[in-house]
Amino acid sequence: MGKDALTQSEIDSLINAISTGDLQEEPQETNENYQTYDFRRPTKFSKEQIRTLQIIHENYARIMGNFLTSFLRVPVKLQVVSVAQVSYEEFVFSLPVPTLMTIFNMSQDMGVAMLETNPNFVFTIIDLLFGGEGKQPGKIRELTEIELSVMKQINEKFLDNLGYAWKGIVQLDPQIESMDTNPQFNQVIASSETVALVTFSADIQNIQGFVNLCFPFMALERILSSLTAQHWFNQFQQTASRNKPGDVEKCLQYPEAEVKAVLGKARITLDDFLQLQEGDVLPLRRHSGEPMELLIEDKPIFKVQPGTRGKRLGVKIVDWISEESEKTGDSNG
């Protein structure tokens, strides 16, 4: 008889137990080591990838905080509040209306992402830029065309610095595609699409606003393998331009400067000036063979003699102009 088959005595005992009501159910084994999975909100970003996004944008928050502080000339503190994965629908319906939603193209290969700037943040910046003290309006309203134009310039700076913060992972070239004040009209991706949502708090003169960066999963999907902290640190250090001292030296070797040679000076009346014609001769207050002045950025530096080099006119430096002779020349002029 098979291993799982009951004997006749076991069958009889089971029948008797059922008829008398003495049958007891055996406790079922439970497995506590399980994880719930919501098929409506699938997990697409790993904990490592979320952690890397937080590291990238903590660095980005410092960069933008410094930029806004120097640009607005008031202390600005920007910091990451949270990094989470949610559905695009949840993100959109969590936003106030009106708010400023900026749709931008991350690069030619990656597609679009969203930058949302909270009204508290927007109106504080606008008031400061227009000469105010950074106060909020009595009632949140729609932005005017001029205010939208101003915020577009600010958001372009946001995106330029975003490209710098991400360069350890991927080369971004963010370009603004559209701006709207009602986020519910911007259905650029499916409502059920999973997105990585990075939320910043911005403190400007004790007024707190919020900034959100929303990255669709389909935009980041091809670079997920590179979205690790180790990869970001390695690539960022390799591409950091500050590690190349030769670049600084190269920039300082050839500075541009305006150079002018002054042949001489003459003083005439306004009436004579108005009657000047081609062929007229002006006597200059300079003797034949006397050195000319060479001005660098409008400051007399050298004494020079005129000449030619090939078919080009030129000058030859013969001496420095001392401060005493410069003062004497100014008093005589």
C-alpha cells in the first residue's frame, strides 16, 4: 500500500471521530517571511537606485542653494525632503492648483521629465527679482506672461545645474518643452506609470516652498544599471574638471585684452570739426620720431614706434610709460 494511503483502522477511526464531533483541525503552518506586492503599484526602482537618486539630488540641492543665494542676494536653503516611487497620477493630484509645471526633455535618448515649483517658492522669487522683500501675494493667482518669462529663465538655470549633478550617471541636455500652471492638463505619460519623485524644501527668508522633480520610469529604464552610488562616485571623480590643473593654466595663458596705439592728439573747434573734408590735414601735438602711446584696456602702458610687418601695420615697443610721464601727459593734454 502506498505511503500516503490510510489503513482500514485509520479510516474507521476517522469516520467515528466525524460522527461524534471529536475531529480537531490540525493547525496550519504559516510562513511569516513573505512580502506583500501591490500589482497596481509595482516596485520598479530598487532601494539602491532610490538611495543613489537621493545622493545625486542632495548634491544638486547644495548647488542650487548656492546659485539662488547669489542670484537673489538673500540666503536660500534647499534640501531633499524625500525620494520615492509613486504613480504619475498620485504625483499630479498631490500638487496645488495653480502651480508651475515645467515639462523638459532630458536628452535625445531619454525622453521627458517634470519640474514643479510650488506657488510659495515662485512668488517669493518673483517679488525679490522685481525689487520687493520676498512677500507672498494676498491670494494665490495665475502667473502673468512676464512672470512666466522670468520663471522660465530661473528654471533654465535649474535644468543646467541638473545636467551637472547627473554627469556621473548620464550626459543630460535638458531643454524646456512647455510650461503650464495646471498640472492636471499635462498628461505627458500614462496615469499609472511609475515615477521617481524627488521633493525639495526651499527656505527663502523664512518662507518655505517646495520643488518637485519627477522622472518617469521609462525615461530612466535604460540607465538603471548605472544608477548606483559607486558608479556615480567613480564617474563624477573621473570627469571633475577641477582635477585638471592644466585647464586653469590654459585659461590664464591667453586672456583677451583691447590694445590701441595712439598716433597723436589735436584740438579743434566744433565748427572746424563740422567742416572737415577728405584730404584735410590735422597737425598733431607730436614731433617727428617721438614715440607713440600703446594703450591696453584704455590705460597707457608702453612707448612704441610705428612700422610695418609684411603688409600689415604694426608697432615696436621701445619703453615703458612711467607714472610720472603719464601724469605730465595728462596735464599737458
